[in-house]
Amino acid sequence: MHTQMRAFFLIGGISMLVFGTQGLVLLLESGEHWWTNAENPLTLEDASDRVEVHAGGRPLQQQLADGALLLKAEGERRPLGAGDVGIRLNNWSEIRAAKLPWAMLDGVLFGVGAALLGVGLAQWLRHRRAG
């Protein structure tokens, strides 16, 4: 009986420690480092499936194609081109969604560990009262 109690305590405690810690790491991870590369930003064309930028009520891509926007740099003005615009996206929402099944599995295994620990504790209390 003591061996079975110890097994429940040990497996339950270790499971709660491992999967609880793993779950906390997944939940508390910061989304600040999931931005696309600053040195190589996406073009408007590459990001068109995720973002649409409007200026003056019209899409930015259309205004760039029409030459409607000017860039003032170092005292001179020139038409703003598509190559002058770079987009950085934060991919944290996709990363978080991909981690959700693992977080759920961690939660289930943490619950199993808590149940095993509870069974071990109940057996220990019953054995202590009986003896």
C-alpha cells in the first residue's frame, strides 16, 4: 500500500510541476519578438493578404501607382514609390494560435497530475486514520 501511495504522490507531483511550469511559460511568453525582420521589411504587395493601408480614403498601393504621393527628403521632393514603403508585421497571433493545442494538452496533463496527487493524498489520509 505504501508503494502505491508513493507512486501516486510522485507521479502526480512531478506531473504538476512539469506541466504546470510548461503551461505558465506558454501563457506568459511575450509577443514583442515576433515582428518580421526590420532589415528586410515586406513590400506592400507581399503583405497585401494581411494588411491594407489607406491614405486620404484611397488604398496606398493605388496612390503609389498613380504617383499621387511625394517624398520630401534632404530638401528635394520626388514621387513616393512602392520600393520606399516597407511593412513589418507582428506574427504573435499566429504563433499563439499554433501554441494553443500544446497549452491545452499541458492543462489536461496538469489536471491528471493533480488527480493522481489527490488520489495519493486520499490513500495517505485513509491509511493514517486506519493505522
